[in-house]
Amino acid sequence: MVYVKLEGDWTDGDGVTHSAGDSVDVDAATLAVLQAEGIVSEGSGGGKDGTDWAGPTGTDWAGPTGTTP
């Protein structure tokens, strides 16, 4: 599965409508269709700036710190 940000509205195979700007998980075949239809950027994983988009960014990190308490 690949997490992409939509650049256009899209209705998935279950009939759920997703709006431009939404982020969704899709399989590789669906990603290819979305790219062909221009709903996500070609080769960008849906990133607005033409780079791979791996999800929200920021400095808050709730995961492991790499240190042992």
C-alpha cells in the first residue's frame, strides 16, 4: 500500500468519495490508475511539490527516542 495525497476528487471501488487534498492508502495498481487519470502526480506519490510525500511533517515525534529510560 502507498499513502498518497489526491490532487483531484476520486471515488474508490467501495463508492467512497475522497476530495482533492485528502490522503488515502492505495495499492500499486490503483496508484497507476490515479496517476494515469491525473488524480495524483506522476511519480510523486501524490506530493504537492513533486517530491515523494510520506505524510504530515512537523517536529513533534511521539515515537521511540532511542534512549533507554
